[in-house]
Amino acid sequence: MENQISSGRGTLINPQNKFRNNFLGKFHKEGIDDFEFSLPRTVFINEYPKSIVSKNDSPDIPFDFSINPYQGCEHGCVYCYARESHQFWGYSAGLDFESKIIVKHNAPELLEKTLLNPKWKVAPITFSGNTDCYQPAERKYKITRELLKICLKYRNPVSIITKNMLILRDIDILTELASRNLVHVVISVTTFNEELRRNLEPRSVTADKRLKTVKKLTEAGIPTGVMIAPIIPGLNINEVPLIIERAAEAGAFDVSHTVLRLNGAIEEIFINWLKAVYPEKAQKILTQVQSIHGGKVNDSRFMKRMLGEGKIADMISQMMKIGRKRYFKNPGFPAFDTSKFRMGGMYTIW
């Protein structure tokens, strides 16, 4: 397999769905495996779920409720932990995750129904607990924008995680939410190395554009932070100090991080990618990844899986600590104001 810089996809494989006994594949009639291969086009699949707000019970995730208006993601990040969940919908965690995008059209209606329920106790809802709510599909479907309108209407706090500058399209609603202490935004940044970014996250925007997004949001009064994610030993770990410094220069309220972990099918996908794109240092990188997860490439232990352990994980944590102390005088986000919640909404906007 050749270097994937220009493939436009994060992976070129489609591992079998672990929940299915049968799967579709493309095979040459003579058993030759190096015949012409064409990447699939992106298709959008209409879905109308019965609920949209998910409850989180994991003690190491800093939110209790989340919404994902899309399943699958065109950004194609090869490391994305959300790939694993695509199998629950009957698809592969590989190319299917990047090319078969499920669009939850009735998400705004379901959110409003949830907030109108007398049993709902006002709490922040995180957009993108799984896949990016501002991925390319949002430009067309605008579901995230409608969800934000609902949150503003009912004055329910919202937290957003994204790597796409498309979020600036909704700066009007975000400003209204921010004026009432009802929104936090986190922009993820992985690398300033453009060759690495194109390989890791083929359909994402550059780190420079992400930090410009941070700057525009904070200048508009919207509390915005940066998450360095994921930190991968041997690939982007050396950039941590620079990302922290640049995040502070952009006006970020805080900076945080996660380390790479290869859960489920992502192990096969990432290792295949790594050996294809960086064959000369693939084994060294994998060894270092294993060192932060107790000898494995994946770690499901709460309080350990996100930040890792061992010498390399400790070094990363120390870099983060020193960087935050040096560049952030008062790191952290302002508290959400849950007192403004309005059952039934006070009035309709937009």
C-alpha cells in the first residue's frame, strides 16, 4: 500500500463488523489482492431515532448528557474512538465510518421534547460526545444550528467539542448563549505538521485555522478552550509545548489533553495505517503507545484510559502542567448558569 497522503480517507480498509456473521467484500475472481481499488463516495443515510439525549455513566468523562446529530464522520480521523460505535448501526469502523454518514433529522424535535419533559432537570448537554457536530454534513443539514436554537430558547447550558471552523457560522447564537453563561466551546488541535495532519485527519482544517477559530470565538465573548487530542508518542508529542503556547496566544480559556488509545476495531485500522504511512518507525510508535497503557494499545480502565500511565504519560502530564502554569494565569471556564432555564420556553426565537 502506498502513502495515503492524497487518498482523501483516513483508512483504506473496512474491517468486519464484530456484530455481524456475514459481510460484503470485494475480491478478484482469481484471488489477486492488488487489483484496482476505488474509494467509496460519501452517502448520507436518513435516520429518525426515538431519542437524542444520551446519558453518560463513565466517571472519567466530564459531562453527563450528550447529543450526536450525526453518526460517522467525514473528517476521517484514523484514530477516532467513535469508529467503534459505527458497528452498532450495522457498518464497519473503517471506510464505512467515513463514507456512510447517518443524519438524525429529527434531533431538534427530540431535544425540545426532552427539555419540555417535567422530569428533565436542567444540566449542560455536550454536543459531539461521539462524532463532530460540525463535520462537513452540518454545512448542508444545519441540525446543530437548530439544536443550538432550542438550547437558547429554553436557556439550557451547552458544551461543544469540534475541530471544524464551521462553528463560526453560528457565532450569533453562541454569543447570545455566552451572554447568559450558557455555553463552553472546546476546539481540538492535533498537529501543526501539515503532512501529518493530512494523513491523520484528511478532511479536517489546519491547526492554524482552528486557532484562528479560537481567537474569533473568544473575541466574541464565547468561552473557548483547546484540547490536544490525541497525543501520539513518536508523532506529535513534541508539539505539545507549542500547541499550549499558541492556544494561549489565541485567547483560549484553558488547555487539556488525551492520549491515543486503540479500542476495538481501531487497533487494526490504526496499525494498518501506521505501517503504510510511517513504516520505518511504526514499531517504535506502537511500543511507546503500549507503554502508556500497561503493555496494550488499548485501555478500558476508568481514570487511566484517557491520560495513560507510566513514564511517557507522566512526561506528557508534566508538559501540560508546566505549559498551563506558564501561559495561563487563571485557566478554566466560567460556571454555567442553570438558574436561567425556562420550562416551556419564554418565547420563540428565529
